[in-house]
Amino acid sequence: MFVTFFPVFYVLFGSSCGLQNKKVCYGGNIDIHFRSFSMNNKLYFYPREGERKLLMDNREAKDPRLQVYSNSVKLTQLTEKDNGKFAIEMFRGEISHLFSMTILDCSEDISLFFGKELVRIVPSRAELLEFTPFHSLDQPQLLWERANPHNNYGGRGKVSGDVFGISKVTQEDNGYYNFRHKNKYVVLRLKLTVEEDTNYYDFEESEDIFLQFPWASRDWTVTFKPYYNDDEEITIIKAGSVVRSKNPFYHKIEIKDSGINICCITNGDAGTFKFRDPAGNLALVSRVQINGEYIFCK
């Protein structure tokens, strides 16, 4: 399913309806129409946090995103920072508030487990794709341009033909993926959230157990939180090597290509095993119970 953004809202200066709240999708545009004499005045923006900003002075744009026409202006590429109020400075310095604006997150939510694949069709109107991590919303990263499809801009996502994909997603891929038109408004916005998967095991005492890796690799770091002491989390494998110090499994654990083998388990081995990749991303949680000892630790 594709989300189509209707990016333009019109606001007529001089309306008697009072201060209105305009809601616009992230990446959209807003048009403000004035009476002709008002175009010679100053247009201000008052963010919800921070100092006011001058957007236009005597028909001259002070923001690179502002396009000035004969009796109107268009503010493009709207983001969360555009939440606030717009006002015009009238004669003798009087301020007349025009409207307030709220930027909406109109993205399509996608939730995937660690290691799964993300595949989306590139909208035909999209000319570029950018990625914005949740922790750096003001630092978009260009991933692809239709005009230069073979350029390597970095990032794990790739566009091949009309398909965008990421193989084996991790939490580092969490964020927004904005497909933009050539005039920069957002055609499609995806919000990707990657979470760890969870496995549950039930074993009998004295059994040998096998815990599978998220995928075949020997680079995993594995921690163990005992059921009987859930305040303690012990690293038993670090970057593919068995840890010697304070490792209750040191003498009975063996690393295989696709997982770990632990022999002769006891009730004390019940607990939670967490698997992390070399970057520290939590890939898998394996909860082990023995002889009906249920695991409640997180």
C-alpha cells in the first residue's frame, strides 16, 4: 500500500475566522495567499520552542525553502521544526497572527524482526530517497537518486530497478525513509522499526541443549541472565569467543556454526540468553525453562 501525500494547504490572509490550526504531512508544502499590499510586510514564524524567525521581508525570501510569488508564498519541505505560528508585521510594527501549523507523521509504519528483509516498490514519481535515523532527525542521509542510480551514497539500503530493499535489517536501520519528488515534497514516507525476535525452549534436567543463532555466524555476543538471580547478566560469549571469567557455562559450552551447544544442563541454567551482533544490536532473546521452571525475567 502506498501513502499519497497532499502537500499543499492554502491560507488566505485577512480571514475573519480567527487563528486556525493547519495540519500538514511531513515533507509537504503550505501556500499562504496575501492581499497585495501585505506582500510588502514582514512574514514571521514563531516555533513552539525557540526564537521567532523572519521568513520574508518586502517580498524577499529569508528562508531558502520559501518561494515568493506575486500575491502568495509557498513554504516547502516541511519538518517537525515547522510546528508553530505564522504572523505578519503590520503597519507601525503591529503583529497579526495568521495561523498555527502542526506537522503530522503520515508515514507508513513497518515493523520487522531482526534479520528479516525490507522490500518496497519505488513510487514512479520519486526522484530521490533519503534515510533519517530516529536519533538524528535533522541529519537526513541520501541513499539514491533517479538521475544517478548507480551512485553509491552509503547506507545499507539499495535500489535495484524499481525496488528498494534492505537484507537482514537491524536496529541500525530504524528510522524514516522518504521518497521525494523532484521538487522535494514527500511522495512516500516509511517508518521502519526493527525488534529482536524471541524463542522459547523447554528442556529436562541433564539434557544437552542447542540454542540457534539468528543466522549462521560466529561473531555473536551472548549474555545470560539466570532465572534465580535476574539482577545479574553474565557475558558468556564475546564476539564469537567463549568468555572464561565468571562464566557458569565455560566447561560445557561449545560454539557451532549455527548456534551454541550446552551439555548437561541443570535447574540453575534456566534463564534468558540474549544474542547481539558485532554492533551491539539485540537480535534474539532465547528463554529457557527446565522441568517447568517458568522464566519471567526480561
